[in-house]
Amino acid sequence: MKTDKLIGECDRRHRSVEFGKFLGPIDAAVPQRPDVHLVLDNYGTHKTPMIQR
């Protein structure tokens, strides 16, 4: 499914807390199906247990 919507945010800090807050609106805005795949780098913020669940 293609849309012309972009979901983004700019924060002063780049911790897992801010990243988790960023993921919340994405989860709310995207329907259950089809699956959504995010492409992330290997930055430690993306690897914390809070984000992995």
C-alpha cells in the first residue's frame, strides 16, 4: 500500500526513550496489515530491550 504520508520527528536527544515515542504514532497510524518494515542503522538506540519488544 503506497501513501504520500511521511511521519517524522526531530528531537534534541537521540535516546531509546525518544525513539520509542517516535514509534508510537507510527504504530497508531498504520493498519495491522500489511506489515511495515523499518530500515534502521546499527545505532545502539535501536537495540535496547525497550525498543526490541
